[in-house]
Amino acid sequence: MIHLKRTSVAIAAILVLFIGIGTVGAAAPSESIMPVTDMTTGEPCAIADIFPDPEAAISAMESIVVIDMEENGNAYMENRDVTPLPLDRWEADAYGITVRYPADRLSTFSGRPGAYQFFWYELDGLYDPAFVDGVKTRARESLPIDESEPSDMAESTLVSLPGIPVSLGDDLFRIAMLYGGGKESDFTADKQVYRLEDARFRGVTVLTSRDDPVGMGLITEIRASRLDYNGLYAGVSDQQAVIDIMGEPSARELVDEDASYYALLPEGEILWYDVGGARLGMLVGEEGLLLVVVLQDGASAPS
């Protein structure tokens, strides 16, 4: 059974990079750090331009990897030596940093080398805000990042969540061919729940109708327990922050112990918002933190 967990670190942003620096448990960072490629400019930069304390940043990422491996290590065919982080292929996009592994250290069941993606908010306080703000500005000018205000969302249908390369209505089989996974499912009362292998899907599941053949069908729901949504951070933001940014919900749904079991969701309350022909749910847990963001097509009832 799939269990969605919340991430325990905080804040978000932009860029893409190749890096070669030391890590805690490996060689210490050198004075002349290997180049990082800022994909908004194509120019190299130093890791210290991004992380004033590279060792602290690497340590934080390694901690996230270790925790995730304890919970989800069986999602990989090969998962030995996940720490220290490999230092020869780091990337970053408008949402966070991706660290790519050699296949003999981390690989998926579809035979792809494994990777970990970290939202910027998961590395809060570790990066240079001026550098990241600059990358965000450049990326905003060139990438189709949805900057819609929450008050505008009812005017058009929301079909995807930031930084997750899948949309409502996508064909699961095609998406699984692109990103790996999607061949085995868990079940709610009326849906099938899938994980995909690409690093951007850490903490993400996609759902299809339970009536569809396994591995096929159109995606009717997307869930993310690791997300930066308009400044709301899964695992970090509280219910008041949700209401401050999103406004009062159009409906509320209690997820009690029984509903949690059958819907494969944490216990708490979902604040539902109408976003055109779709529904956006902010699941706030019993401790008052945003745990999961749920996007459903208009034909789907709350799970």
C-alpha cells in the first residue's frame, strides 16, 4: 500500500546545474569548485555562488535521501550507496535541484539510472537568495511557469501542479513510457494509484479510474506531498497560510481514520477549491500542516 509522507524541510525556487563538489562523508569542497551550469543562461558558475556553505547543503540533501530510502527504498531495483551524493551530475530547473546517480548505485525497475530532485523550499536557508531570485526571474521569462493568482483560477481549468510534468487527462501508458513506472497500482475505493520513476515524481502519485486496465487509462487525479504551490509548501505551510493565499474553500471534507485507509490519504481535512472544471484540494493534517495537494478532474468526487 502506498503511503504519502510529508517532507520535513522548507522553501522553493529555480535553475539547473552540473556540479563537482565534496560532500559530508566524501572529499571536502575545494576552493575552485567544479562548474555548475545555470540553465537559464547556459553559463557555468561556482557551487559557492548558490550555496554559501556547500557542506551544509549536501548534508541536508543526504538527510532527505536517507529518510526517503527508509520509506521508499523498495521502489528501486538498485539502491546501495545512496550516500554520499554523487558529485558529477547535478541539475536544476525552475523548481529545484536534481542529483543524478550512476546506475550501479541507484536504478529503477525500468532500468533507468536513479535521481533525486529537491524543491528549493526543502533547502531553505542554505542557498543564496539573491542568486536564486535571479535564476527565478530569468526562468520566469523563458519557461511556462503558471503565475496565476489564486483568485484567477476559477476562470480557467487547472490541469497540472507546478514542477510535475503530468496533466489531468494524460494517458497513463504514454506517461509511464516517458517517465518509467506505472505498471503496478494500489487501489482506493474507486481509483488506481500509481507511482512514476522520474525524480520529479518523488512524493507524487497519479490516479486513474478503477475500471481501467492496470497500467492504462486517463489520469483523473494528481496528488503531491512535496510541492511548492503559489508559496504554499507541502509539509511546511499551515492551514492559515492556505486560507490567506487561497481564500475560504468552497467545501471541506473530513478524512477520518476509515477514510484515510480507503483513500490512501493522511488523516485530516481537505479544503476544496473550484478551479474551472477541476477541483484543487489542500489536505491539512491533524497537526495543522498542509500535507498533500490534490488535483482532481471535475468528474471526480473527493476520494
